[in-house]
Amino acid sequence: MTNTHTRSPRLVFVGGPEDQRSSTRAALSEVGFDVESADTAAACLDAIAEGSVDAVVTAYELPESTGVDLVQSVRERFATLPVVLSPADGSERIAGKALAEGASGYVGSDQSPAVLVSRLEACLAERDSPDEETGRYRNLIQTSPAPINIFDEDGTTLWGNDAVVELLGLSSRSELIGRSIFEFIHPEDQEIAESELAEIVTEEIATGPTYMRLVRDDGEIRHVRIATAPGRFQGERIGQAVAVDVTALRTQERRLERLNELLAEWIESETKASIAESLVGAAEAELNLPVTAVLFLDEETGELRPVSQTAGAQTHLDNAALLPKDGGLAWEVFLSGDANVVENPGDGILEGEAPVEQVYLEPLGRHGVLVVGADAGECDFVEILTENLRAMFDRIERESLLSQRETLLAEQNERLGRLERINSVVRNVAKGLVGASTRAEIETAVCRELVDTDLYTLAWVGEHEPSTGAVRPRASAGDERGYLDAVSISADDSETGQGPAGRAIRTHESQVVDDTLTDPPFEPWREAALERGYRAGISLPLVYRDSLYGILNIYSTQPEVFDDDEREVLEELSDLVAHAINAIESKRALVSDSVVELELELQWEASAYPLVEFLEAESGRTFELEATIPAEEDTYRIISTFEGVSPDAVEAFTERTRTVHSVQLLGRREDACTVECVVADDNVVFWLIDHGAVPRSLTLSHDSGRLVVELPAGADVRRFIEMLAAEFGDVELRSRRDHERSVRPRQTFLTTVENRLTDRQREILETAYFSGYFEKPRRRTGGEIAESIGISQPTFSDHLRASQRNLLELLYEDRTVE
């Protein structure tokens, strides 16, 4: 070390941790300093007073005082003694105070001992220089790691160190000295700078630290925190400023402020996609994240896909390395839930010269993955961004789920209310059917009840004509406005037969049109329906025991209203209507005074009825109907004779036929027998009665038959024959005769019998008669008949006597002429 002294310079080291003093003492001793320690400011001053102290190094934190206080005390008594402040945790404010009190230097403890050695050597050299004050200040400024600038009362720069030259983007100190500090102050911060200059130079008041913006020579704006203090330089009052570049900090603060603004916006967002788009819109320009992409899980394909991304992400991200389920980095992050930082993104995840140093892959829970390309050191901000983004996505999902539940509950309540109103319609229809005496009354009543609510706009009942395939309206109610005259509906293979009514007639199943605007099969009727506001419809076949009585069509002004529950209730209604029509038609056939008697010849090649199949099994077999007696629970007691077949074969056939509930052999010969069978539906007799025909005689052979039936007067004979032909094959009308049934006073005999006899009395009387009970000798005894019906012998006798008494009363007592 070079100095003018004949002895080693004596240095007092004040305060600070022992390990720091030891390492610093060793470094100073190596270059020739004689170092001693002082624990307090008072001990240091005592050592100086004893003489032969060449320099002082002091920590900031001292017992009962500070290093700045020590600097002030030394200057008051020893003006030229070099004093260097070496704080453990320094700041520009501490540096400013120290320099203002006359410190010779400011060297942080985190700097190497060599910096402190250099500073002390410079201070000792300054002490002996002719312009000691100027040299001290220049050396102080130059060796400080913080940007320091010295300026006069006008703001003109007198001196600055290399750090401030670099901060301002200048190439040399000569470009700084002599220029006004206001050339580098941002226009919006000029007023603050002028105010602080007045306080520093005129009033000698230290200010700061204050946040300002500096404009570099190249136009770049830097954010700084400046502490200023008054001082003396070359005999003049000056201001000295210590600056800290906080541009990175301010950038982070601005990003966090913008992120908070985005969070406030996202709180109001209703979809995850809108939040993703908002983030990407701010990422490049405001958040300094030029490569940003939000990947969502596509629940349909089970794959990750970009939902929103910056231009930089579109250009540089390699989706082949990110997205595949087999080895894709984003997919691995999504599955594991662990973040991944790609240190060298150019090795595979980025293409081209991307403007980022790292790529962060952050999991967004079950939503997807956030991909962010940024400079190194952005991990904390990316994590903050990810946590907030995930929280927003979770919120939207929760709110969406809650909204869906509320919507579902509202829809369910609405559906329940709607179903309750439909059930009310069904109940009203059922009440109306009780008093209906004709088919037309039934059809009109059901249409009227359906449109008397706000549920449906139009209801109509149509009849299918098998010969032409056309569907003709029979009854309607509601806002029809000529619709039924404007459209053509059929049940054939033509275009007009492919609608809901045609399909329902062919399949015997209900058919729904959810939306007349879009459903392709509804094209022939779309324009007419939309003109009248019909947006949905349902066609319900009126079927009872496979017999079609028509088609009930219902229209609504709302699309997609005929869901499964409503459809089920309306199907029950159509079944109820069909049953009521069947009952009316059957009763009409049985009690009508005026009838049409038809003799028909049947020809068939095949038939689905078991009886016909049995007759076709062998040539010569015949069946002749003797009597049809209504029994309990929708069954009939049929007495018939088989010819050309053994009684055992007949008995075996009837026992294995599912529609025969029981069979009783009444008489037998070698190749013939008379039997009594209790039968249910899917039977020839049932079919005839269901279609309003009363069979008077029926003779069937293996390939043909002869049928005599009675239809009510006014019945559509042609339609009945067409339906019979569609069921059995070729039908030829042999004869037709209109006649009146025998009329008793006040009403027909049969109607009177129906009123006088109970169902059980009528069943027992007819069974006894056709079973040969009244013949002599009796073909069957009362006990046998009672057993076949399932009652006791005394019960049979009581019912038989009661029915006979009623018939005798009808014969001898009721003779009043109407």
C-alpha cells in the first residue's frame, strides 16, 4: 500500500458482528493497516483523542447510537479524518444521511473487503491532496455502488459516479456534468423534483426516499427511488441524490395492480372461456407474458386443447410436444397436478427464436393447464396468477352447478305443475266419459278438455280409412284456423304418410314432433303449422285390444314440451278414450233396435289367430259358434262345436292356447265335440265385438269361413268390411239386410233384460241354457255348471231362480205401452 506515512496507518473498526470484523481485519492487515476494534462510538472517539488514528470504519447499528451519529461527532472534532460507513443492511436513505454528515465513503458489508480497502486507500490519498474536499467527494461518489449525483442550487449536475451515468444511459461522465437534472426527470414528475430541490438547496432539508421516473437518453423510462440531502462541494451549497433503480419492482407492482383489476373483472365473468380470453388479451401488453396459452380439457374427446392464446404462443408453442396424451408435457402436468418449469424451452417445447427464457406449465385443477413463457425469475408471479385463475374457474363451475341445480329444480317444479294440470284434464275427461252416450260425444269431450287449459293450442281426433290410407278429422277443439282443411294427412307410404299421425297409425305407438321448425318428417305441414304457432305435437293412437278407433293429435305453441312423463300421461288418456269408445260401440251393437245384418264369406291363406291355425292343420276340420256369453273381467264364455276332429285334439288345443282360461267338454262323438271355453282377447269373437259387430253365427274351416254379424244402423259397413279384410284376408259380402229387433214396450227387450238382470244372473242363465240344463234329459247338471263358473251349487240355484223370476216379471207384469 502506498502512503506518505513512515508507520502503518492505524484504523479503528467500530461495531459490527465479530465474524465480519475478523475477516475485514485480516484483509486490512494484509495491505498494511494496523487495525484495532471499538465496541461503541464513545470508545472510538477516545481512541481518536489519544492520537495516531488515521481512519475509522463503522457499522450502522451501534450500542446507544448509530454510525451516522458517530460520523457527525467525528466531523465536529476532526474535520479531515476519513470515516467510512459499512452497514449490515443499508439503504439509500442511510447512505444519504451519512454523506450529508460528511462520511468519506459508504461500503456495504455484503461487498468484498477489497472494496473497503480501495476506499480507505483513496481517503488517505485525498487527505494529503491540495484540493482535499473536492477529491474526497469525487472519490466518494465514484466508489459508491449506488447511483449518486451532486447538483447545485439550480439543479445543474456538478458530478456523478459511473453508476448514475449507466442508469441514465450515457456513455461517459462528460455527458452528465453541466446538464440540468430536470432533463432526466419525467415531465409528470418535474413538479415534485422542483419542490424537493428547493427544500434541499435553499432550506437544507433532506428529503425522500421519493419515487420518480427518469427518462434515459435513449428514451427508456426507469423507475427510481431517490433520497436527497444538502451538503457542501468546493465551498458551495449543493444537493446530493442517491438513487435505487426500482424499475423491476415497479413493473411487478404494476402487473399486480393490473392482475387485481383483472380479478375484479373476472368476478363478473360468467364463463371460463371469457376469463381465458381476458387473461390472454392482457398477457402480452400489460403483464409482460408474451407467450401465454390457456388449455382446457375437452370433455367430449378427453384431450387438452388451446381455448385462448397470445400471438407469441400461436407462433412459438409446439403443440406436438405439449398436448398428446402419450408424453405431452402439458398432459403430464394435468394428470399429476404438479407444476413444471422448462429451463431450456428451445430444446423442444418452443419453435423459432422465442422472446422468453423459460416456460412455466401450471395445473388448473380439473379445468386444464396454463402455459406461460417468460423471463427467468417470474415463478412467483406465475404462481399468483395461476392460483387466482384456478380459483375463478372453480367459482364459475360452482356457480354454474348451482345455477344448473336451480334451473333443474325450477324445470322440475314446472313439469310437476304441468303434469298436475294434465292429470286434471285426464280426470275431467274421465268424468265426461261417464255421461257420454256416443262416440262423437267422447271425441268432442276429450278435445275440448285438452284445449280448455293453457297447455295445448289444438286437439283433434282423426279416423283412418284403410282403403285410401287417408286420415279424416272427426272432432276438434282449439285454435284451428282452417289448419285441418289446409293439410293432407295419411298413413300410407306417401310423403303425407310419414308424419306423426301416419306413424302412430302404422305402429300403434305414440309419436312426438319436438319442434315443427326443425324436425324433417314434418316438412309437408311445417308452413301451415308455423303460421298458426304450432311448435310441437304428439299423435296418440286410440287402440283397444289391437283395434284402432282413431288418432288423437295434440299441438303446443312451445317446442320440446312432450317429454317422457307427459307422453306417458297422455298415452294413459288415449287408452282411456279408446276403452270408452269400445264400450260405446259394443253396447251400441248389442242394444241397438235397428241393425244391419251382414252375411260374409271369408277366404284366407294364413292367419295369426290360433283357432284358424288349428283348423288349417288338417283338411275337413270345421268350427261353428253356438253362443257368446259375456263373463267377468273382460272375458267371454263361448260355446262352440268342432267337426272333423277328435275331442281329445280339441281339448289339447284349447288347453295350450294362452287366450283360453278354462275349457269344459259339453258333448262328444268320435270326430266331433261341443265345448265351453272362457276366452280373453286375441280371439276372433273379441275382434268382432271390439269393432261393434255382434256375431250371430260363425262357421270356419281350414281355408274359409261364413260369418253372420249384426251392426248398429248407420254403421259404416264398407269400413267394417275393409278392416275385416285387413285382419283375415279376402272378404266377400254375400247379403245385407236392414231390420228392426223385436221391440218391447218402452224399450227393446234386450235393453230391458240388461236392466233387470245382474251380470252374474245373466251369465248363469245363458250358461245354463246353452249348456243344455233345460233340456230333457239335461246335458249338464247344475253342479257341473256351478263348478265350471267357479261357484257353489246353492249359489248357482239362487241366481238361476232370481233370473227366471225377473224374466217372468218382464213377461207378465211389464206391459205398459209407450
